[in-house]
Amino acid sequence: MRKVLKNKVVKYAVTAAMVMSVMMTTACNSKIKVDYGYNPTDYVELGDYKGIQAEVDVTAITNQVIDDKIAEQLESETTYTDVNREAQKGDKVTFGYTGTSGGLSIDDFTGSDYSMTLGKDAFPVAGTGLDEELYGMVAGQTKVITITLPENSKYSDYAGKRVVFELTMSYVQQANVPMLTDAFVKSAFNCETVDSYKAHVKNDVSGTIETKITEAKNEAILTQLLDKCKVTGYPEEFLA
């Protein structure tokens, strides 16, 4: 039976590691021996990798890191207001849930006053998809749903079994995300203008920006390198 790599992620990681191993082996002084547990040159044929250059969009990476940090800080300043309407994406909902099987309550499937943001957070019982059932509910509403847990459920005792969930919505709250204005940044972050606030954020995340740029360059080089090298096989331990 022909063996294959366990998954695409493993294939990419192993291929990259083997190519880099060959390059290190061929670049190292002959007196230095590097033990990888296998001979990299048995599996990789190096192409012409000299002259490879990394081109990345530094501006896009910088702006993304800054935007992510601003979004994080705005989220920390966000407040929530109770609303009398159906829950929708972006709302914070607070609810209780009870799961039963064979008429018996299940501790792992039971909780109260659990809060989550729709469209961002996951339902507390993994693998149920019940977060979708919270959409459209209103405060005070109770809903009963019967599901069958998947065979590969982390809750092995109930894998493949039917479980009845009762969901009771306590609160539906709308997010009040502050607008990025001069007045807001002065009040919240002691910055005179939005531009000065963004400059402050950029300085604050400068280390992250450099790291992201370096990672992007390494990824670009590795992608080109993999295109120029031929992998003829994989070590046995990486095959299934």
C-alpha cells in the first residue's frame, strides 16, 4: 500500500524543513555534522536558488498591524446596550443552556449566564454549531433543539448520539463601538488628534510590524525556493 503524507500542512512543513536542511548541510563546513535523523539529500534535489529575493508589501503589512491594534483598543472601549429585538451578528448575547441525553442532564452541556459575541465567539459546547441557533432569539425566549453529535466529537461518551439542548436567552445587547475622532482619542488615549493617535499606535507596535515583515519575507523566499527544488520523497516517519 502506497504511503502518503498525513495532510497538506504536514507536507508543506516537511518539504520546507527538508529543503532548508539540504541548504544548511551543503553550506556548512564539512567538519560540522548536522543530525536530522535522516539524510536530507536523499529526498531533495536543489535547484538554482541563488539570487532569490523577497518582495513584500511593507505598507500593507504596516497598515494591517496598525488597524488590528486600533480595532483591539476600540473593542476595549466598546460598551453594550440592552435591545428589544432579535439577536444579530455583532450583538453580545447572554444565555443559559442545558443538554440532556436519555432524559438525563449532562454537566458538560450545561451552563448559565454565558456571554458571547455573535459572529466572533463560539458556542461553549464545541462541535454543536448551536451558535447559529442564537441568531434571531430575543431576551426571555427559550428554544429547544435536538442535534446528533458527530462521531469524532470530543465528548466521546456522546459521540454519534442525539442530545436535546434547551437555550434560554437572558439578554441581547447591541455594541456601541466608539467613532475614531479627535475628541474620542483625546479622552481615551490622551492624544490630540486621530493622526497623532495613529502615530502613537504605530510606534507602539513597531516590533510587531518588523516581525510581520520578516515573516512575510521568509515566506516569500521559501515559496520561491520550493518552486526551484525537487522533492523526490519523504522520510518514513512523516508518512501514514
